[in-house]
Amino acid sequence: MSAARSTTDPVYLAGPARARDRFVVTPYHLDDQSRRLVPAVPLRCAWAEVSAKPCQVGAKSRRHRSTGPGFPVSILHCWTHGVCFTAYPPGHVPHGRRAVVNAAADGTVSVTARMMDQPEVPAPLEGTQLEAAWDAGHGRIWRRDCLQQTGQWLGTQVHRVEQSSRLSGVDADLDADAQLGQATALGVDVLTLREAQSWVRRKPGLANRGAAVVHVLKACLRRPGRLVQRLLAGGCLAGLWGRPYWWIPEASRLDPLVAT
């Protein structure tokens, strides 16, 4: 019989089951020596509650991705708890081919009032998972035959609008209690979600569902601050990804964006 595995051996947190559990988001910055984007390494890992021992977190490797943030992401290792985990840049989630929202490497998002008054996709949503819903809400239905340059295929748009409906709390099947939780996470009035949901229930077509999502997204964009955190929390409550933790270097604190 083989010897029992040491508790300090790394457990690689990969695959769908682990991804649904929790993940860590941290700001990236340009390193002066390597001229690479590197993460602010958290002093705690998201699995610290399993023991009272202090975390010992350090860099392990870098992972190149064909999709995602456009630069290699860092893999970190907590020696105390024996886990390796990805340091996700702000706006990105596990297994996400596109960002949820476009954010600077430090997590800031630039939003102007003019963005909401134009039918064009606003810069914070351009090329993101939410772009499909914005297009649908403004009558831009993607083609049935995929354009390889853009990936704008109708089947993809339908799928992303369904996910966006869940994230924004306008899905026709969402009950009142869950919708209140979504509104709180997104930082908008629950009446905004209920109004948009009523549109979906009356006419559940792709364009109308897109318009309902846009109605909520505009309310999210109008509220100042923490846009990335609010959207990540909303997606977690919708069951789209695991529980996000946000590292705040200035306070040396790892914040759960969704309460247990």
C-alpha cells in the first residue's frame, strides 16, 4: 500500500467541479524588470478557513491561454494549505473564453453617461460575454452561419443571452427571493429587474430578452464604482461560476464578493 499523501502536496484546483467552488481575482501590474504583467500576490488563499495556520502564498508558474485576458495568467501556490490556484485578472472567470466586463489590469472601469445613450456596444462590454445581449437588445441578431473573424454566430448569441439573462436577474423562471438577491449583488433597484423580467415573460424572443438585459446593464453602468465586483457577484448567485474572492493589496485583505 502506498504511503498517505502529505498534506503539503499541491492539489491542483482545475476542472469544472473545482471551478464551481471558488476563485481568486487580483490586480495585475507591469513589472519594471521583466516588463510583464504580474499579479499582486495575495497574502491569503481562498481556502484559508480550512485551518487556523497563516497562508504562505507564492508564484508557481505562468499559463498561456488562447482566449481570455490576452496575456499569460499566473498560477499561485499556497504551501500552508497545499493548493495551487489561478490569479484571475479583474473581469475574468474560470473557463471564461471572454471577459465578463472589460477592466484595466488594476480593476478600474471607465464608464461615461454617453455610453448608455448610444446603440453601439459600450467600451466596458465590447467583446465580452455581455456583448451578445447588448446587440440583441438593439436589434442586431447574429448570422446563422458563423463569421470566423468575429465569432458572431446565432447559436452563440442565443447561449450568451441566456447566461446574461440569469446574471442580470431577468430570467423568466427566477423567483422573487432570488431576484432580490441578484438586485442586491448588482447594486440596482429590484424593481428594475422585475420590470425587465415582465418584458421577457410577455414576449420571450431573443431581441426582447436582450432588451431586458440591457435595461438592467444600464442601471449597473450608471451606478458608480465596483462594477466588476458587482457583475462577478451576480454571476456567482446565478450559478454561472464559483464564489469570487477579491484581493485588495492596499488593505492586505481577501474579500469574498458573495457571503456564505
